[in-house]
Amino acid sequence: MGFKNSLIDYRDNKKEFGLDIAKSKLICRILFSIDKKFNWNLPFKKYWIKNFETKEKLVLEYLEENYNYILNEYINSCLNTDKLEDSNKVWVCWFQGMENAPYNVKLCYEALKLNFENKDIVVIDETNIKEYVHIPNQIFTLWKSGRISNQLFSDIVRTDLLFYHGGYWVDATCLFFKKLPEMDSKFSVFYAKNLIDFPSDYNYIDIKKWEAYFIYSKKNNLFFKYLNDCLIEYSLNNKLLIEYLLMNYFAKIGRENVIYFNTQDKMVPTNNTQCEILKRSLNSHRDEFEISEDTYFVKLSSNEVYSSNKDSLFNKLLQKNKLNNEMENL
């Protein structure tokens, strides 16, 4: 992002969120950009990383102050867990339609079908979304107008689907290379947790503790109703997105304040610890990286090109899915 755009964002953030948040976001954006140019090796990290901790604190305070009334509804209500129901659904979303998706997304979809072969996989796109969700028309209008980003809208969609239907939400760029154990009888909620450190993790709140690109939930889990309520209220009341991973902030607030949400989180074991760091070794030799037993998928980028060399780690994962021969047809 250019200097001029950064100043425009600073001005807009100051107007909507106040000076402290605007200044903190600008500083962090500059530091993140410089660190990326240094290949994530900017010196004296233990000193400058404190700016990101300050930003998280300020954003959390803003959200707690302005949306505490939603949280209180869940703190003070009796959370009925008797209505939790198993679900056979797998939700994957590409708004433009899978036929128009880039190569990596199509590849991930083929792998998904192989590893979730006994599940009901539903691809959500612009043509069928209203058949499944309970989202207010005003939110659709704001999304179509561009005031709500695709990122925020997809978070509203995923929390809606998980609450009203349950099942698995799998981001379209998650490449599964082996089958998951059955979740239905073991967990009311499950997500990638306790990830191994990766270079840019400091920029995203709780990114190693709670990953939203792969989630399983039973139907009627109020954790996702809480998140959906927060995201919709935020969208109706704010013109700007305060942080890219807004849902992670609301999730952290919920886990730390609602006993039932916290209890659910503690029951989720460490899993898929390498799903981020693995991406950074996909072009390496297949034997240079040992994949942990708890890791079932890797998070790709939608348009990044990965090595087709037969000895690459990426090719090894494709062989696990027997996808090598199908790649040319995607």
C-alpha cells in the first residue's frame, strides 16, 4: 500500500475510531511492510513487536466498549446445550462459482471431495447463498455496494451456516491431504489450534490459538450465533473495518467472558499445528520437511504458483490425494 493511501486510511481511521487506534494501525502497517521486505527478519523484533500488542489492546477495548451489550446477552442467558445436533455438511465458499475459481481453489476442492467423501459438500456462491443463510437483506445490500468487504461478509456467512446448519466450514484454499477423524461424537466445536510459529503471525490476533479457515461445529452452537450477532451489528454501525480479522477479536472476547465458550475452547486439542508453516516449504524437496501426525491440511494462497517438480513437497501432497493426473484438467 502506497504512502498516500496509508495517509488516507489514517485520516479515515482517526475519524471513525479515534487518534490512538489510527496512529497504532499506521505504525503497525509500516513495520509489517518493512519486515516483509526484510523477508521477516527485521532486527530488534522484541522491541518493535510491542506496537502490535498495543494495537490489539486498543481494538479490543473499542469493541468491548461499543458491543458489550451483545456479550452481556450471552453472559446473562442460560446457554442451552441440549439442542446441539450433529451435522453432515461441509461448507466451502467461492462467491464467483467454483467453475470460475483459480487453479489452486479448484485443486483444493478436488482434494476436499476425496477426503470428505461421506459428507454432504455444499459450494456457496452468489447464486445459491440465500437458500442457506438467515442474513438480513441490509447486509447483502451493504456487501453489494462494497461497504462490507468480502472478508467480513464471508465471516458473517460462515458463522450463520455453522449456527443454523452445523458441519464443517473449510476455506476454499485449504488443501487436505488426508482424512480427518470423525468429529460428530467427540466435539461440539473443533478448529485448528496451537499452530507452530510462522513469520507473520504477530500481525493477526490469536492466529495460532484459533483459526477460522477450518471449523467444525454442531448445529445450534451459540458461540457462532454470538459471533454472527457481533459481526452483523458491527457491519450496520461501522463504515470501516477496524481490523482484517475482526472475527478473531470477537471470538477472543467471547472465550474470555462466557464460561461455556471458554469450556468448549479448552476441549479442543492441539491439531493441524503445521497448516501455516507447511505452506512455506511446499517448493522444497519432499524429504526436507517432516509433516506432523496432527496436520491434515495446508493453507494455500489462491493465486500463488507452487512447484510442479516431482520431488517437491507440494507434489508429494498431491500424490497422497492421487491428484497428479487430474491437475491438467483443472
